[in-house]
Amino acid sequence: MTKRRKLVFESVLLTFGFLASQLVDSSYRYFAIFGLGLLSYFLTALILWKDLKRIGWLTVLPPAFLYVVSASLFYFLLPQNIFIKIIIAIFFWIGIYAVLLTQNIYSIASSFQTIQLLRAAQAVGFLMTLVTAFFIYNTLFSFRADAWINGVVVFVISFPLIISSLWSIVLSDKITGQLLSYSIIISLLVAQIGFIINFWPLTITTASLFLVSFLYVVLGITQNFFGGKLFKNTYNEYLQIGVIIFIITYLLANWR
């Protein structure tokens, strides 16, 4: 069986597991979701074993785990009917298959550096990072925990997404000091916004979108910097998007 077919099989298996996890008793549901995430982690490692370097355990494999867990948790927040379930199952399958394909390309590119579809994989990987972050942030804010708890959790869950996303640009053999420091700084910035946004009169969805938009701006700028493509026009475009999103969010807040 080719690697591509193995990835298709894994994505289908995880989709069935995603649906099955929703049927588990609520007291065991979180364990089932975490177990499904671990299954995705080790199945992906098994399939990519030949091309997977040691650093891949920290950069290539975590996105699949985080996507599976975040999408499964986000599912509980949606209306429970057959049409929603079908749509979400299809979306989940497309998403996890996209994540697995990009991780496969990264694992190969980390050895050969220049392969076809690398730039496309980086674009898709960036998009799936934002989608995963939205799922996690939305789920987190739905618990309505204290602001400082949200800030800490945002940092913890954002860091592996950010370091994996930045690594996909450099594809280094190890986590360099620059890569680690930038990942920590961005995670701290996102965590601070995650803390502050708790004091704004926003809906959960609006707050999550604002936080993801902030991540889009700072992560997009940093990715271009790592790739040697951070020109003045690119920098200004990201800042303009950030200002527009901030104004829209401010206007959507229920200040009354």
C-alpha cells in the first residue's frame, strides 16, 4: 500500500473515530477524544516513519493531534442534528487529510529541502493552523473561565501550533534558538490578547475570531521574516488587516 493510500485510510479511520467519540458517555468523552488524538499522532508517525526525523516528533506530528482534539471538542458546541453531523464529518475528513498531506510533505522536504508542492503545503498548513486555533479558542472561551486561566491556556495550546508553523518555513534539523524565542514571544503576545479580550463585551465566536485574526497577523509577518520575504508592502498589508479587524471587533462589542 502506498503512503498516499495509507494517509487516506488514516483520515477515514479518524473520521469514524471522530463520530464515534460523540457517542461516548459524557463522563468518558474527554478521555475518548484525547485517545483519538494520540491515535492520530502515532498512526501518522508509523506512516511517515521512513522520512520522519527526530525533530519531526515535535514539529511534524503535533498538528494532526491538535486538529483532531480541537475539532472533536468544537463539535460539542454545534447544534446536534443529522445534517450538521454529516457536514461536520465531511469537513473533519477534508481537514485531517489536508493536515496529513502537509505533514507528509514537510517530513520529506526536511530531508531534501526543495520538492514540489512545498509552497502549497506551507499555505495549507498555515490555514489549518488558524482553523485549529479557532476551534481551540472557541472551545476554551465557552467554558467562561477566569481571564488569567484563559491567558495561560491560550499560551500552552498556541505554542506547539506556532513553533510547528514557523518550523515549516525553515525546515531545520533542530529547534534553533531563534525559532524557539520567536515562538515563545508570539505565544506570549497571543496569550496576552487572550487575557485582555475577556474584559471586552464580545460573544464567544467574535472573541475567538479576533484572537485568531491577531494570530494570523503576527504569525504571517514572522513567517515572511523567516522566509526572507518580509518586504515593506507585505508588512503594511498585514498591519492594515490587523487595524481593520480591530475596528470591526470594537464596533461589534456590546459596550452598552
